[in-house]
Amino acid sequence: MSEFDVAVIGGGAVGLSTAYWLAKKGLKVALFEKNYLGSGSSTRNASGFRVHFKSEQNVKFMIEGKKRLLRLSKELKYNPLVSECGYLWLLATEEQINEFKKTNNQVWSKHSVSGKFLDTHELKQILPNAKTEGVTLAFFGPQDGTFHHDFVLFALQSALKRSRVSVFECSEVTEICVKSNKVSGLSIGAREHTCEKLVVCAGAWSASVCKLAGVSVPIEPERRELGVTEPIRRFVDTFVIDLSRSIYLTQGIRGDIRGGPTDLATRGFAPLLSTFKWTVEFSKRICALFPDLKGVGLNRQWSGYYEVTPDHSQIMGRGENWPENFYVAAGFSGHGMMMSLLAGELMAEHVADGFTPELMKPYSPDRFAKGNTLDESMIF
Ligand SMILES: Cc1cc2nc3c(=O)[nH]c(=O)nc-3n(C[C@H](O)[C@H](O)[C@H](O)COP(=O)(O)OP(=O)(O)OC[C@H]3O[C@@H](n4cnc5c(N)ncnc54)[C@H](O)[C@@H]3O)c2cc1C
């Protein structure tokens, strides 16, 4: 008899959520985290959520995912401070405009999440302080917005404390034991634990963790940086993505502006530093969009990893040729915080009940080899 029904590796939002939903099903669960809970990308993100993706699968996933965010305060008594402030995309090229129009007609309207196109005059009403020369059309998705990632993590962490989940922090999994094509346990250095099933939720580190079981997944780390200014008077009421200047920003409830350039990324495990190059680019670009921001101080800057797959969409489930009780939920490619609550719930159904929920099917690890990748290019 094993010590645990399921071992979950990784204490970010996806691992915490998966452990929570598995425990709710009555299973004996252990969660192993190499540092402290939330030390990965889940406390380093911009806390945006959206239902507007290019691929229909991601749209459907996030229509349900948003419901889970809205339901969190009822489910776990923590308010994740959801603000439906909308996403405002500033479009510059014919190609971008055509892509948005096509997706709006063919995908978003089909799922009742169509948005509004704004001409330059209408845009001025929403962003009176912005310099929008070069922007020919904008798209506003009112169903999108922001939340507070810390409250999602606190909610899940405190729920795990109240449940029977055994949480092991400072416990890096260094070995996964596979016998007769079945995982039987894992090691934290010299310490061993046995389990019936194992789920890897190790974010950007998932490829190396999967390798411990002889499994290969195409997930690569990409360092991204983010910054927050000092608080200022209410300035912008929405989440702005300026595709002409390659920058995004939003204003938090305290008045601080947070955001970053969308095109400054370093592939691989680059050190989690705050670079001067980023500071200069961020300052230049937000001041080009909003000249009134000149002189506003940058309070904080930090970095974290996106966990990128070839089609910028997550991997959920298990591959046909993998050890039979080995699962992965990782590779959310920069949108895992918003998806984490639903992802954990679906993974728990899959792992505990043995069926693959409809919403999870497109994310099979085998899709890369079978040529069934998703068409997701609406990323930043
Ligand atoms: C700058 C930035 C902005 C972002 N903005 C957004 C946004 O606006 N909205 C959004 O939804 N998402 C956003 N994201 C992405 C989001 O943060 C991630 O997709 C999400 O946090 C992934 O969660 P996770 O649980 O899979 O990974 P993580 O939170 O990284 O957790 C993985 C955990 O696994 C642990 N681990 C690794 N190896 C081992 C091991 N061998 N043993 C034990 N533990 C191990 C790590 O220490 C880590 O804590 C952003 C990310 C960044 C970096």
C-alpha cells in the first residue's frame, strides 16, 4: 500500500489547485515544492484574465475558467478582487485588424464574447491622455479584466491547510521511481515517498522534472520582466495592450501602473534579474503612449518565467506511451494564473475518475506528435 494516492510536484497555482480538487474527492494527496509555495511564476505575474484568445479551445477554456475565478470567494472565502475592466487592444497593422475581425466573427461571437471595434475618435474617449498616432483601430473586450493572484494562492494554501493534504516545502523532487511502466514513488534526496499516481505541475521546470520519469514534454522557460510604478491618480480604467509599441499596462486599485514590453524575453533559465535594458524600454514606451507619465517613479521591477510550449497552450493529461499513472499539467505559456483554478479541477477529474473532460481534450501531450496543435497566436 502506498503512502499517498496522488503526489503532486510543484506548489504554484496549478499544483495547489490540482491538490485541492484531488483532496476534495477524498484522496490522500501530497504536494512537493522545492522552495516555498508560490515561489515560481504564480507570484510574479500581471494578474490579467481574458476570454479573448485566437483559438476556440482556449476561448472555451477561459469562459469556464473565468467562472471559477468569480466563484472563488464563495468556494474558498477569499476575494480574488476580480475587476471586469476589459482588455483594450490597440491595433496598428492591416494584418492585426483582419485577424481580430475574423476571430470576432468566427469564434468570439459564436461563444457570446464578441467585443467592440473602436475608431480613433472613440478610442480618444476611453484614453484621452494617450498618444495613439499609428493606431488605426482598437478592439475592446469587456469580458476580460484583472484579479489579484495573491488571493488565489492564499485561498488555495489555506484550503490545503484545512484539508488532509500533506504539503512538503523545501522539498525538491530529485528522482521519480518507475517500475514496470508505472510510477511507484519519488525521492527528495535520500528521503523516499510512495504514491499510486503522480502529477507534474512544475511550471517552467516541468521538462526536467518529467525527464526524471523518462518522459519528454516540449516546455521551455522564457524570462519575462514586469514593473510597477508609484501610485498616481486614476489614469487608465482598462488593461491596455498596445501592439504598435509592443507594451501592455493596467492600473491597480492603489493607483500603481503595472506592465511591461511584450517583446523583451530571454529563452532558457536566464537568471531572475531586473535588467536596466528593460527599465529603459518600459519607461520609454509607457511615456510614448502616455506622455503625462514622465517623472512618475518606478517602484518595483522583477522577473519570472513563462513556461512556453510550441503552440502557446498548456499540456494536460498523459501521453499514450508514458508510465500509466504519470500525468502533467503545465506549459500554460504566460496565461496559467487565470487558468489554474479550472485546470486543477479538470485534472482532478481526469486523475481520480479516469475520464478526460471535454474542455481538457485539446491539451493532450500527444498533440505535437500527431499534428493536432492549437492555433494560438494571440499572446503577449
Ligand atoms: C511576468 C509574467 C507575467 C504574467 N502575467 C500573467 C497574467 O497576466 N495572467 C496569467 O494568467 N498568467 C500570467 N503569467 C503566467 C503565470 O504566472 C503562469 O502561467 C502560472 O503562474 C503557472 O503556474 P504553475 O503552477 O504552472 O507554475 P509555477 O507557479 O511556476 O509553479 C511551479 C512550481 O514548481 C516548483 N518546482 C519546480 N521543480 C520542482 C521539483 N523538482 N520539485 C518540487 N517542486 C518543483 C517550482 O519551485 C514552482 O514553485 C505571467 C507570468 C510572468 C512571468
